[in-house]
Amino acid sequence: MRKIVVLSMISLDGVMQAPGGPEEDTSGGFEYGGWVAPYGDEASGEVMQRLMEPADLLLGRKTFDIWESYWPQHAEGWPGINEVTKYVFSTTRKISDWQNSVFFNSIEEIRALKNSQGSDLQVWGSSELIQLLLKNDLVDELWLMIHPLTLGKGKRLFTDGPIPAAFTLAESVTTSTGVILANYRRAGEVKTGNLGA
């Protein structure tokens, strides 16, 4: 069985929209794209290099659209990105010229993929897909890169969809710029009067 690992750059108030650049995702009038740029340092770079080791990807259609227009021509920045399988959850797209792209459109197909043999599945960006995964208890790990700023508006990692669930902190790093990189692993269910595993 594969693990589904959500990797997300978020602000203190949970916004995950357009961390990489001003034009990455301006939906909803979002004006703060590229907000992670001032916070990079050697420690965060080392963790990011580890997280970008080749692994199959599980992406929402909007994130896939952004990546499809960028990564095929910039693979030197993410070795192996073109070779890994990109599983894309979409109700509107069925094909792509980007090699190793597979499309599907049901939660049952995600469950079947999770129960198949292969590498763990990394979810980057993909806010709507993450909400679906959290609602259906399909997230095994979270890698959160928590940045020391608030954005006030934008797409958030957590909305009102996740089921109650407990996680254990498996690893954490605090960078020189105040970013907390934390790996949480699914630990069990939240029971009445018991917030632990």
C-alpha cells in the first residue's frame, strides 16, 4: 500500500495559495503570489531537496495545469519530475502531452491507487484535492512548511472538511528565517475526551 503525503507551504493563518510566484494562482483576486521567496535559507533548501526526490505525484487539475506549462522545460530544477507518474484528479481533462500523466475522476480510483504497489504519492498544491483527501481519511502524512506571516485571504489548507484525526510529529526543523518545517504522521482517530492517538 502506498502512503499519501501532503506537502504544503502555508502562512500562519493557513493560506497555501500561490507560494511560488505572482502569476501562479490569482483566482479570487489573490495578490500575494510568491510570498515564500523572502524565507529561503540553507536549512529549508536541504529539506526541500530531500522532499523533491523522485516519487509519484497526485495532483489536482489546477496545479497540474500550472506545472505542465513549467516543469517539462525546467527539469534541471527538479530531477526526475518528467519521469515520475503524475496522477491527476480531474473532471475536465483526460490527456496531456507531458509524459507519464494519468487522469482519473473518482475517489474510488484514488483509493485503488493508494492500495496499489509503488512509491508513496506526494500531493503538492492542489487545495481542492487535499480537501477531498482529508474528508475521506486518505492522508497518511503532512509535511507543512509554516511561514511566519499572515495573508488574511486565499485558499487554505484546512477548511471545514477534514475528519477529526490525530497526528504525531515525526520530524521538525526551524530555519534561520523562522519557517517551521514539520512532518506529521497519521496516528489514529480523535475520540470524545481524548485528543491523542
